[in-house]
Amino acid sequence: MKNIKIIVATHKRFQMPADQNLYVPVHVGHQGKEDLGYTGDDTGQHISHLNPYYCELTGLYWAWKNMDCDYLGLAHYRRYLTKKSQAYQESIQIDDVILSQADIENLLGQADVILPKKRRYYIETLYSHYAHTHEAEHLDVTREILKELFPADLVTFDRVMKQRSGYMFNMFIMSKELVNRYCEWLFPIIDELYARLDITGYSAFDARLFGRVSERLFNVWLAKENLSIKEVPFMYMEKVNLIHKGKSFLQAKFLGKKYGKSF
């Protein structure tokens, strides 16, 4: 049996998988917060205090630095990789739909990385979608940093930003060795972005931009590494208003109305 750990990033009490040897609930941004009874991201080497800006990346950083495993994954308290595509219903039991140890081992035998199915924007590129819903400056500064730190990856960055689809949510399962390579590349970029951007006056929602930028960067890293990928469905564990989400997408595209909250 492979030693696989999937951290479930959460900031509140929520239903969790029964197999917590495989799925490990991690309270991200735990430092200074009320204890929820989950593992906190503020032990050992950590950046828990950056959670209001880095989102689930503080959990990823903690797992990268402190978890001993052969394979590492990331899920969210309300979003998981699943066995098949299906809509959320209140009657659904989480353990019936998420990937089991056996499912994951089988998939890892087929590819380097397990990812959620691509999100397709059709009328937007990864760059234009971010520019319409948030601020183009975030990606422009990221490009300048990449040019300085990893100039060989600039061509890949530009190509990926022109794509009309991508892997979102910072969700994955891959070997710890690949996670090491990814984090050694990602965090210097994100840390420098955090140092350069002036987020004074940003709302709590807007300040979480570093997590959003990392979603785009993950696609750049995947492309430059040329890894074999196995896509699987993903599922929200609570109801999402898809009509409102679609309306907000079109308003951002055509009316210049930025996103102001999560969906």
C-alpha cells in the first residue's frame, strides 16, 4: 500500500472523510485562531500567518515541509476529486463519492499527476479571465518576477496565459518528489509577488490574490514539466448557485464588474 496523504484545507468545522489516515483535515490559518480539533498549519516550518493572502497555500507549504509521505495531495473542505461526475445533493455521503486509497493507487499507475477536469472558459483566456475578474497587474508583476527568477519559463508562461482552459483550485495528487519540485519553484515567485504588490486598502476577498495567481502558475509548472496527467471529476460538497456564477462571469467579461466574493 502506497503512503498517500491528501490534506483537506479548511477554516471551519465541516463533514470530513472517514479515512483520516488518507485524508488529513488541516486547519489553514490556524495561528491565533480558535482550535477546531484539526491539525493546524502552524507547527514545524510554517507560514500560517500568511493565510489571509495565500489561502490554501499555507496548508500546502506546511504539508511540503512537515509531512512524511510518498504521495501528497490537496483537497478542500467543500471540494474533492471524485469517482464520477454528479451534482451535489444533501443526501450524498462524502465517503461514497471521493477517491479511495485503491482508486488513487490505480490512477497513479496511469499518470504522474491526478487533477480535476479542466475548467474551460471558451470566450476568455486564462489571462483575460483573471484581468476581467480581478486585476491584470497581479499577473503582469508575476511575469516580471518569473523573468528574473526563472527566465527559461517565460515562454511557457506566455503560452499558458493564452490558453482558454486550465486546472483550477490548486487541487492535485502526485509524488512528494514532484511536490518538492513544484513548491521550490512556486513559493519564491509568490513570496516575491507578496513583497512587491501594495495591497493596502484591499478587501479580505481581494487580498487572497496570491492563492488565485498560484492557480495560474500551477498550469505553467505542469506545462514546463511536461508531466502525464489523469483528469478526474470534482465535486462541491455544498450547493453552488451556477446561474449567479455564470451571470457574474459575463458581467466581468462585458461590463467590467470585478468579482467581489467567492462562489
